[in-house]
Amino acid sequence: DANADYYPPDLERHYKITKKILGTGSFAVVKECVHRHTGQSFALKIIQKNAIAGKEYMLHSELDILKQVRHPHIVSMHALYESPTAVYIVTDLASGGELFQQLLSKGAFTEKDASHLVSQILEGIIHRDLKPENLLFQTPGEHANLMITDFGLSKILKNENDILMTSCGTPGYVAHEVLEQKGYGKPVDMWSIGVITFILLVGYTPFYGADQAELFSCIIKGEYTFDEEYWSDISDLAKNFIDGLLRYDPDKRLTAEQALKHPWIAANLPSDVPPN
Ligand code: ADP
Ligand code: MG
């Protein structure tokens, strides 16, 4: 790539771009960079413009909105640069690794830890396009702040026909109505949070199949079980919470607001906030 090491002069003036690649997504390469003035580290998301051909205006209006967003569980955007071939977005660095990486090393989380993690996801959920690989810890170590790193830009970057393809990336989390191409919006995220909660508690997925076709039909059936062998020690409250999120009818699923008030979550929220 002839442009591999070309950066807009303005970007270079403010940030030193390191060789460290934090990750690659479907549209972006993410590198670590250092703010020259403060020495603080950030993530630099580089999106090639050919990925957004014809949709530049949408990207810009979306980014203008995202610049205003400040939320403890959503990665903030700090600066935006542009070259003839790419868009460069400087965001908070989340250096603690993926939630699911930590799950792999632990096997499963305790109910208290899982409930706390899910409450952080719920608080960040105003933002769309929830995918497990976009849930990163802010810092390494136990009990780090959990952040949603994706901006939901994928909606702009993808065309409609890609919905199925993208959901194939993490098919186990996607709601049946997405696979059937007849649903979108917040209830889809709430379903994914149901799947995530399930996985955090037992370390395996509620829907499965030997291949993708089997997995899809399993999701479309929408049937899952709390197998006694793994769930006998887990509270009815936790199961009730998951049932509320994995309701087949998207209109009957818990909303983010309702989920935050569910006793399985509310019981674990910091108690220094007086109830109202
Ligand atoms: P895409 O939208 O193209 O999938 P992502 O924003 O998901 O790109 O970034 C790709 C990968 O880069 C992520 O899965 C993650 O591993 C890493 N990454 C993204 N943002 C950050 C960040 N703020 N801090 C650390 N790593 C990040
Ligand atoms: Mg991604």
C-alpha cells in the first residue's frame, strides 16, 4: 500500500503514530498514537475512503454528532483528520482487551460481576451496533471499566445487502429478525445483551449449530434452555432477566431502561446513588 505511512500533516503535528496495531475491523485499521503535547495515548482509527464511497456526507454528519458524545461506557472521539484517501479518527484508548478474551481465561463470571458488566453495557447502549468484539476494557486488570468501542459507523459503511454477511461475523449474537431481514433497531441490541449475559454466566452460547445453517435455524426457532447441569447454582432472577431479553417478539423484549431497573441489575448497582 503506497499510502501506508502517509498521514495528514495536521495529524502528525499533534500525534505521534506508533507502529502498534490495536486491531483491524471490517473497514478500519486501528493504531496506537500518542498526543505529543500531553504524552497521553489514544487509538487512531483509519478508515479508507473507498470503503465509504458515495457516503462521505453521511459519515461526516455522523462524526459531528459523535464528537459531542461523552459517556463513561462509550469510547469518546477526540479529533478527526482527513487525507485524500482516508479518514482518521482519534479516540480514547481501551487497552484492557476484549470482554470475551477475559471470559475465555475465566470460563465464566460470577453473577455479581456479570451483572455489573451487563449494567455497563446497558448504560452505553444508546449507541448502536453492539458486537462482543467491540466491548473492550479501558485498562488491564480486574474490575476495569468496560467500554463500547464501535461508533455504529458500520451502518453507514455497510450496504443493506451486507447485513447478513456482517452478522455472520458474530452470528450467535444476532436476533432472529435480523437474519430474517425484517427487523432492526434497539430490540436487536437487547437480544444481543441477552445472549451476552447468558454467555458471561456459563461460558457457552444459548444458540448453536454444527454449521452456520444449523445455527441460523436454531436462532430463528428462538428456543434455548437453562440446562440444569450448568444453571442449577444460578439465581432465578438472572434467568428471568435473560428471558426478558430473549423474548421472540421484539416488541415484548425489555428496553435498556427496563433492563437497568430489573432487580438482577439494580441489586448490583452502586448503592451510593439514592433511589428516586
Ligand atoms: P470496524 O468498525 O471496522 O470493525 P473497530 O472499530 O471494531 O473497526 O476496530 C477494529 C478492532 O480494533 C477492534 O475489534 C479492537 O480490537 C481494536 N480497537 C478499536 N477501537 C479501539 C480502542 N479505542 N482501543 C483499543 N483497541 C481498539
Ligand atoms: Mg468492529
